[in-house]
Amino acid sequence: MKTNPIESDKKPGEIGSMTVLAARLTWVVVGPAALVLVLAGIVGNATGWFTGLDALFGAVVGLMALARWVEQRSGVATTIAGEPSTIEHCRRYILILMLSALGLWIAANVLSNHILA
């Protein structure tokens, strides 16, 4: 008898819904690509520290963290290497994502608004 409501008969990596597929694609492919494009926009527009692009950057980072959590809760989550993911993998990903994103955002704004301006 299953006691955990998120346990399933699926094996890690078996995507059984469009939601899980969208979540995985978001945190693995679409999110990082969007971050690169938004960072390029921030560097190219020296308009200050808290602009629409900065808000978009934060929204993409939040969406990536949410997508990782959604996949983790699905019961079929894997690491980027294809191994079964634990909640610790998810927490570590979100922590590293947030710290890296903060550093990249600061670097892009310093470069744009203070060095290249």
C-alpha cells in the first residue's frame, strides 16, 4: 500500500504528462536560454538597475525554480544526468540557481550601468 501521495508506479524519467514535460523543458532548456537573452538585453541597455528587463530576469529565475519543483513533485524527477532525483537535489538546484542568478544579475548591471556606460 502506498503511503506517500506522490509515489507512483512510474520510473524516474518516464514523463506521463504534458505538465511534467513542460516543467523539465523549462528548467533544463528554455529557462537557461531565456536567461542568456535577458542578460544580453540588460548589458546592452544601460537604463538603471531595476528595469523591465530586470523584472523579466527575476520572473524567468522564479519560473525555473517552480518548474524544477513541479517536476520533483511529479514523482518521476531526474537529475540533469538522468538519475532519480531526491528532494535534496531539488533544493540544491534551487539554491545554486538563486545564488548564480543573483551574481549574474549584479555582474550584468555593473557592466551595463557602470563600466560600459
